[in-house]
Amino acid sequence: MKRVLICAAAAALLLCAAVAQARVLVAEDEVETGRSLLQRTLDCTRTHRACKTCRNQRIKGTKKTETVCSTCESGWKLRRSGTGALKTCDCTAGYYMNGTQAQPSATCLTCIKGSYCLGGDASAPNSPALECPTGLETKFTGAKSIAQCFTKLGFGRKSVRNATTGVVTFTGFECPLATYNVGGNTAGCQKCGSGLTTNGTGKGSATADCLAPAGSYYDKGTGKKCPKGTYTTDLNQLAVCIPCGDGVTTASEGSTSVAACDRALPGYKYTAANTAEKCDLNTYNAAENTAATCTPCPFNMLTRETGAKGASDCLAPPGWAQASTGANITECPVNTYKEGWNRNNCTSCGSNVVTLETGTVSKDGCLVPPGYGLTQLSPSLVASPCVANSYGDDEYRVAVASARCTSCPPNMYTSDKWGTTAPATGYKNQTECLVDAGWGTTETSVDICQVGFYNAGQNRLPCTPCDNGYTTLGTNSTSVNNCVIKAGWFYDAGKSLPAPCDKGSYSAGGDATTREPTSCTACATGYSTQEQESESVDDCGVCAAGYGSLTVPLPVPFAPSTPSALVAWPRVRPALNVPLGPPLPRVPLRTLSATLSWLTPPGTTSPSVMTASMWLPAAVLLARQRALVMTHALR
């Protein structure tokens, strides 16, 4: 029962609380509704000229109300604290007031370029526009803080934090020497490239204001010292320094005036301020100095051109050398040479290789003497006299590989072949190549002497023909004594001349035993030769004057059977014209027949072994005998 009563009491309390809350909400709604109705009738500008919306608000600690501003017009902001809080509109950041708060016409304007505007508050009710620090400026309108103050051309910016308040402020500073700032940024000043500087402070361009100082030059954004022999006198952007005069230099690099050009380069002599001349021929200057003269070359050596820079330029010219250390140079002796400008020794041409004078300047001046030829090319040249069927030249020749001895043409020899001592200077010309005995020259070659010709040799002559009516017994004849009466001729002692054999005679000519037969041999009786100059009995095959001929077949028993007879057989025709002589006496037929059957040439045993020279007389005799037989038979 108690539990029921407790629950009922709790429910009653909850209901009472809900009713009370509902009443409060209704009351608040009524208040708000009333407030809205009041605002519609309030003049907010009475609170502040820039107040856009306002409301009545109970004054704290009292039952009174007052009108306060809720929002301000554009460019203004509601002051939240301090004097005039909720009743004053100040300029917002980025705006400034063109008067004072007390002036009814003063309004907020956009902060002008070059200044910055923090806006107003109780401590700065007039919302002033603030100037950027020296060297800084804003780049646009409506800047709201000092942080929007950027650098001017030639100035840098730096920040400073107040150690007490922690507030950071910014200041500008003029760029010092050798730095620059193009402006429009928050950076400090940038340094010029290495070795460069500026012509004063506050510079704003790297390309236009960073310069090379005197004694330097401008190279791709950096400054470099002028090398020796050059200078610059002022700030510059030169790509190269100004050179001293020809042959003149400075003591060191980085020179800043022409006065530093006070000495001559090696190879020159210093003649006046910033003026030098090249050392004369055969003198030199090895170091930078202010001397007005150069040093003469030692040992009478020479220089190839003016301006020698040291004793090493003093040389011996071609064909000259020092004969010994420390001696003056002299011309190379004969048979030696020296090429080029240098300090080399003279070089020997080689064994038997010569020069025609002293001071030879090239290996081409080394010559092979007449009659000599090169026999060795390396390691050194060697020339020897041309002998043993070779020859050199009758003039000096350059000692090159082709300057060798030349062999005589085929079948020609030098005189030392026949035991003659060769000349000490060798054979010099092909004309000293001679033919051997029994040989002779032609227009194109050397040939053995043919039949009818001879040559004693050791000359360059063609073979000599034997006199008319003479010939030789073979080729390779060496003397006129080898000439014999030729076949068909004889030596006419009465006229002391050779003469041809008359018709009806013949001659085989001379031989090794009898060079000049004094007569010709007559043909057999009744026989003659066809013409003069007949050479053998074989030519006696025609009838002599007063003789006739009869054609008779040759007898069978005389047909040759041996090889030698076969060769000679064609010379006897099957039918032979046989000359008929004077009438012969009658001979018994039996006797004549026996004679014919066993007829053999003198000195033979059988017709079968007769030689060619025997056939014709035998045949003639046989024919005559048979003719006799026939004659007797007819009687």
C-alpha cells in the first residue's frame, strides 16, 4: 500500500514539473516575439551610423533595457569589447576611416595600395591607414597587416620578434654592396655571383647591377680575375680583360691598370711602356723581364725565326753540327749529312757512298759514285764497284734502292770474264758489256754467229760476213780464218780471188784441211751441170754439148735392199736419160750379158751395198751397156 502511494506521489511531481516547463517556454516565446516586434521599430543608426541591425538588451543588474547593435554595414565590424562595445562599428581590417568616429560623415574605405589597414577597435577608434616600413610597400589595395608589406626595388625585409610580447614586426633595409633585391617579395637581399659587386647600395637587378670589379671580368654570372698580361680599370661586364701590348705582360693576375703591363714575355725585349719587340734572329729571352736586349745563342748556333724563348731554340741548321761537346758548329764533312734544325751529329752516308761537298743537308745528298752500285741497304748503306758482268752508271746516283749494279744483257760480259783486270771504280756503262767470241749484236739482242759469219768477240759488233765466195763450216765462228771457199766455188790463184765453178764442173768447197781449193772437179765425159756453182757430182745430170740421151728402164737386180740404199734410191729415176757416146765395138752378146749381170761399182761387192754417190755413175754405165746390147741385137 505504501509502495502504491509513493508511486502516485512521484507521478504527480513529474506532471507538475512538465506543466511548469511548458509555461516557461510559452513565456520565452512571448518575450522573443515581443522583442522582434520592438526591433522592427528601432532606429539602429541611433546606436551607430554604420549599425545595420540592433536589439534591446536588459542592462545587467537592472530591469532596464538598452538598444545594442547586432551587425554593421559592409566594411565595418561590431566592437565586442572596450568602450562602446556592442554600440560602436569600427572599420574592419583592410579598411581605413576617412575621418574620425566623431565625424558623422566619416566612413570606411578600402585600404590604399602602399599602406596596410588593421581595422579599428577601442584603442584605435579612428581606424587609420598605416604606412609600410621604409623600403617596404603593399602591392595591392585592401592590405590587412604589415605582413603584406613587400620589398621595394633594392631593399630587403627582415622580421623582428619582441622578446616581451612575442609580437613579430617587419622592417625594410637597403641592400648593401654586392647584393640586390628585385622587389615585390618578402626576402632579404641576394648576393651577386662570386667575384661580383655593385656600384653602390640599393641595387635591384643581378644582370644590370652585379658587376666585375677592376682587375676582373664578367663570365657567366661570376667575376674572375684578369689573367696575366691583361687588366681592367673599373667595374665592368666585359667578357675578356684588356690585353697588354704584343709581347708585354703583367707581374700577376688581377691587374687594374695599364701601368701593370711593365715587362716583356719570353721571346721579347722590353723597349718602352707597354711595348716590346721580338728577339732578333740567333738571340733569345727565356723569362719575363724588363731587359731591352736578348741573349745571343751559344756555339754560333742559330734560331729558325725571331722571338726565340730559350737556349733550346738555338739549333744547328741542316748540314751543320757540333764536332764535339762545347765546340762551335761547323759544316758536316764530305760523305756525311745532317737533316733538319736540331743538335744531332752528322750521319755517315755509308761505305763507298759519298757527297759532292761539305754541309750536305739531306740523305738525298748521299750519292753512289759512277761505276758503283748498292749492295746493302741496312743497317747502313754499302756500295761496291760493279764488276763480273754488271755495270753501274757514268754519273752519280742518289743512294736509293734502285741504285744497284745492272747485269749485262744476256750473252754479254764485262772484260774481266776474259782475264782482264776490272777497273777499280767498276764498269760504268752498258757499253762495257761485250759479246763472247762467235757471237754478235743485232738491233734487239745478242745472237750466235750464223753460217757464213764470224766475230772475234770482246766487242759490241754484229757478226762479220765472210767475203764473197767464202762461208764457214758451221755457226759460232770466231775469225776470218774460219771462212773457207764455199761449195760451188774455187780459189782462182791467178786473180787471187774466189770464183764460181763453170758449168760442167763442181766443188764441195773448202774444209778444215783445205780452206781454199784451187780448182773445180769436171763432170764425167759427156755429162755437165745445169748451171754454174754446182756443189757435187750429183749435179752432173745433164748431157754435155754433143751428147744425146736414151731412156732405159733400170734393171731389177739394182733395186736397193738396204736402208742406206733406200735413202739414195729416189735420186735414180726408174727411166734414165743415158748419153750415147761414139760407136762401140761389137761385143758378143753372151759376154755383154754376163757383164751386165754382175756389174758392180768399183770398191763394192754387190749392187745392194752401193751408196748414193755410186748410183748415178753405175746407172749410167749400166744404161750404156744395155744400150750396146740392144744395138748389137738390132744388127
